[in-house]
Amino acid sequence: MSDPMSPHAAQIRLAQYGERAEFTVATYGNGTAQALHQIALTLSAEVDRLTAELAQQVTWSENRRLRMVAAETDLLNIRGHLSPNGYPRRVPMPLGNEIAPVVEWLLTENERLTAEVADFRANATKLVDGWRTASGEHLEFSKSKVMDETPGMADKQRGRSDQLADCANELADVLNGDDPDGWEHGVGLDVTDAGDRDTVQVEGGADHA
């Protein structure tokens, strides 16, 4: 018994047989040869189709393998960020085989922090508005007649007005993203320190700082 042929050799032999059968049909008009010729053509076409399908499956399989390698690499990188080698892990739970619980915790934490940031921005915006209002009040008060009774007080009130306006503008820049390092330079420094304020008694019993 001869050794089995390779798929490629079998395809060549099948094509050769089809050519011989076609010659026999054309020369002798043999019905059996004609049937064998049709069978050979059909089998050859089927071999071509299966070969192309196999090549496509191999391509798909390789693409899936590459995606799996990329996904595994990405997962290892994520685990490295969450629990750096030689450093404490950065999430409150140990890393098991699955990181879905970690992702869920991160999403929940992100929602919580987003809400806190929104609340902070709202309060900071109110603070900016309050500082600007107070700045205007100090400026108006510096122009009042009571300033004539206290030498130098008008200048202090105008200085206080300028300080409040500067702090309000700087904090507003931070909130708008125009001065991300503003906090390092002391936004609001001494503005809320009531112990350093000069208080003047005016008509009606109201105090101005």
C-alpha cells in the first residue's frame, strides 16, 4: 500500500485526472468518462473552497490569539497598577483571579469622588461670589463719611477690598482650570481670619471689617 498523498499532491492529481477525463470525453464521447470528469471538477472546486475556508479560519484564529495576548498583557498592566510589585496595593481588596470586583469598586469610587468634586465646586463658587460681594462692600464703605473720623481707615478698607477681589479672582481661575497650581500659592490666604480684621462701628450698630 502506497503512502498517503499530501492534500496539495491530491489536488494536483485530481486536476490531472479531470484533464484526462475531459480529453477522453472530447475524443471518444464516453459517458463514464464524462461523469468522472464532472465528479473531478466538482471535487476540485470543493477542495479549493475548503482550502480558502481553512486559510480564513487560520487567519481568524491568529487574530483571536493576538487579541488574547494583547488582553492578557493589558490585564497584567492593570494588575501592576492596582498592586505594584514591592509596594502596597492601591485598592482595598486583594487581587484574585478576577478583577471585575475591583473595577466595580473603582467605578463606585469614581462616582463618589465626582459627586464630592461637584459639591466642592458649588461651595467654592459660592465662596467666590461671597468674596466679590464683600470686596464691593469694603470698597463702598471706604467712601462713607465715617472714614473721615478714623485716619487711615479708608485705605485699610480699600486694601481689604483689593485682597478679597484678588482671592476671588484667583480661586475662580482655579475652578476654571486657568490656574491649576493656584492652591500652592495660598488662595484665600487670611481672607477668613477674623482675628486680623479691623472693625469699625458705624451708624445703626453695624460692624464692617
